[in-house]
Amino acid sequence: MFRFPDHPWRGGGIALVLALTGSMAFAMDDMAKSMAPDMLEWGAGPPTLPEGAELAVLSGNPMEAGPFVVRLRFPDGFAVPPHTHPTAEHVTVISGTLLFAHGEDPATAEPQQVAAGGFIMIPPDHPHRATAEGETVIQINGEGPFAVTYLDPADDPRGQTN
């Protein structure tokens, strides 16, 4: 079975990785399918997130038009600075706790604790931020192509060098 390299997207191989993972993720067709948690293939998170996130694609392709389902795994303390998405984001906390702040100034907004089993619906272009409390796994259901725009461009990891 294909295993993600440590950082496939950081090397510019996003199209290749998504093409290869398409065989693991479920295609949208008329057949019912199931996936046990131990079947998930975790790889490095997308370059739109700070380093340390891990991603598993469950269905679809988040980089193309159409529905997708992904899971993200964050280590304790992992933070995504204030940002927006051009499409709606439906987030379910699978494990751990997500501290979620949103509104006109999410950097100063009081975060809400969303524990395992909790759900967040984020409208398109709605500013928000998130921090993991303990190792946290979230599932995002959305419409691609998925994109992230940071409110402060300096927070965007795509422009940072290590």
C-alpha cells in the first residue's frame, strides 16, 4: 500500500500525491463503502497548514471541484492562525479538543472548547482560528477546491522558510 513521504507537498508534489492517494480514498459513485480507522493512510499535512499536521483523505480530492472528506490530526498545542476559506467547512471533532475562535477578529475572540463528537459549521469567508488541546483529530467535509487565506499573510506557512 502507498505510504506518504514525510513531506510530499512541501516538495511541490501535491498533484502526484493526490493522484496516488485517489486509489486509497473513496471515489464518489453509487456503491456504498466503509473504512475502518486502521485503514486510514496518514501523511504530512498540506502546505497551507503549519508543520506538524497530518492528513488522511477519506473521499474525493480536496484540490479539485466537488465534495471531499478529510481528517486532520494535530499534536497538542498545534495552532492554525486566523484564516478564511472560500467554501463552507463542516468540521467534526473525532478525538481530543479543538479550541475554536471566530468572528471579525478571531485573534482576540474567546475560543470555544469543542470536544470529541462536537461539530462546527463555518460559512464561506468567515474568519476563524483553531488550537488543539491534546492530540486532536478532526474531520472536514467540504466542497473543493479547498483553499486557505490567512488574515495576516505573515502567518501563511507557504511563504516561510525553515
